[in-house]
Amino acid sequence: MKTRSFQWGRWLTVAVLLAVAMVARAQLSQRIKGKNFTFLEYYEPEAGVKSQTNRIKNILRGAEGQSLTADLIRIRQMRLENYPPAGPGTNLIAQSPEAWFDKEAGVITSTTRLDLVTSGGQIVMRGESGFLYLMEKSALIVSNRVRTVIQDAALKGKKP
Amino acid sequence: MNLSMNTVGRGSCRAHASRKITAPQERRPTRFVRGLFLALAAWLCLFATTTNAAPAPSASTNSASTTNGMLIVCDDGVIFSNSIPLLVFTSNVRVLDRQSDTYMECDRLTLTFQTNATRLARTNKAPVLDASGLAGIAGSTNANTRLDTILAEGRVMIITKDQQVLGDRAVYLATNDVMIVTGEQVILASEQGVGLGTRVVFDRANGVFRGEGPFTFDGLAKPGTNGFGLSPGRAASGKNTNSPAKKSSPPAAPLRK
């Protein structure tokens, strides 16, 4: 009788420890920090195309990444590069001191400064109050107080 | 000329007796010191060039501050889309074009850019197909973006050195390098007078406005013109146009002695 109750107690203790470990692990994974954060997104494969190698659409880098929830990642010293489906060069390069990346929604947001370079440096933009980037549509919405400079080459139609 | 001299000393000062005191102008840096300076300077130059050589294009606005391009500032947000290459500025948009010394204000500014596909279509060349056979996708890279049109809407005001235009809407075409200001009442003001019409064309290359279509003016004008580069006969051809020749001052009669 005594040994049977002892066995039950032992199994109960193991179960409790396992549950605590799982909860702790889940909470621990939500607070994980990592350096040199990198996230790659590729273009969707075209239907009916043989042996297509998917091109990179977006590269999201950061000096440090911290997962706040399962899908939300806080990125410090963010650098976003958007590439065209074909052809050389980048569509845009965006840099921000801090940003939040929602993996599930494919959205990058920030409330801090944004430095943006597009078209091989022909268009330079700086926003002071945050931005929103939709990765799927490759659309960027820069918040208030935006200052933009368009180089002469883009106006005159010269090649950069 | 060597100005060195020997000091004379006795006793404990004997050790210093043979020391040579040179004149200040003779205290030049030795070869070693000069070489050290040169090496230090070379290292500093090399360090500066390597640290400044950021991967191009870098997201820095320092280089943009010295450009002769177009500076655009707005209060509200900017929408940038890669799929349809355009930029939309909203709320209190101010534009400074340094090339033509032009300042513009409007409520909303939309910039559209040429893609490779549109460029090839304009040059009547066959578009390059990508692996999927889709020319649109293949030509959608805007790595070599060029401005196509600028659309300014809502309370448009353009100021040059000596002229000012108020209108409702302005369209800039990069192919012609002209901006067309339209509206129910487009006002053109300069030192020569004030004009009123529905369409004014701004030649960006020359920095000159000219009225088109029905156009009236009030003010001093040069003989034979209405002061805005529009001939009186052309303005008179408009339906609801006052004849500019009647309002303008008559040509001065030649003086006779």
C-alpha cells in the first residue's frame, strides 16, 4: 500500500515537473534574443514553369532579433532589401534603428526613423515617425514628416 | 651656416660641456619622424576610404543633401509601391526643384516611374521575356527607374523667380519636360501683370510659363504680346476671352525729332 502510493506520488511529481518545464520552455522561447537576425522571403513559383529557381523577394536583417510572441519579432538595426522578380539590383533598401516584424501577417512596422534608398540611389527618403511595410505587396507606407530627394538623373531620364 | 657653439663648464658640468645647442631653425624632424608622419597620414587616408566605402547604394541621406535634384517634403505619409512603381505624397506637399529654381505646393503629389516594359514599349522594341514568359514581370524591375509623370492635385501653387501660378491640378510629363497647370481658374501672376485662364504650361527647362486656350490678363504688357508668351491673336481665338490688345497699353509711338 505504501509503495503503491509512493509510486503514484513519484509519477505525479514527474508530470508536474514536465508541465513546468514545457511552460518555462514556451516562455523562454518567447524571450529569446539572437544576433545577426536574418529572414528571407521568396517569390511564389509561377505555374507551368519548369525547374524555376525562386528568386529572393525580401531580405530582412537585423543586428539583434528578439521574439516577443510566437510571430512578433523585435529587430534592432533593421535593414530591409527588396529585390525585383527579374533583373539586377534592388528595388529598395530601408534601414531603421528598430522595427517589429510580424511573420504571420508579413508586416514590418516601426515608430522610429526610416532611411530609404530606391532606384540605385536616385530616390532617397527619410521619415521620422515610423513606417509600415507589406511584404506581400512590396508596398511601403512612410509615416509623417517625410523628406524625399529625387536625383537629377531620374528627372532627366538618364541612366544611373 | 652652422650656429652651434660649445658650452664651457667645470666640475659636474663637464658632462654637458660637449653638448651642442642648435638654433631653433635647425631643429628639423628627422627622416624617421617624417616617415612616421607619412605612414600615419597614409594609414589615416586608407582608413577613411575603407570606412566610407559603404555598399552602394547605402541608405544614407548625407549624399542627397548636396544634389541638384528635387526635394519633396510632406506632412502626412508617403506610399511607395514597387508593383506599380509610384510614390504618393499627401497633405501639405512642398517641392523644391533646384534645377529650375521652382517651388511648388499642393495637397497631394503622385510620382509615377517608367518600368523597363513601358520604356521598351515607347521605343518600339520587343520586350524581354523572363523564364516564365511574362514580359510585365520581367520589365517590372525599377533598378534603373526614371520619372514618368508627376501629378499635383489640390491647391497647386508654383513659384519661379518672377512668376507665380495658382491652379487646381498640375501634370508634369518627363518626355516633354513641361508641366501643365489646369483648373477652373488658373491664375498667372508676374511683374507684367495678372492673367486668368484654364490652362497654363510651364516650360521647366527655360523656367517660363505661357497661357494656352482662353486666357485673359490685366497689366502691363510688351507690345505685340500679352506678357505671358501668348500672342494676342491666339488668346482672342478663345470663346470667352477678352481681347488682350484692348487692355494692354498701346505700343509706344516712335519719337520724332
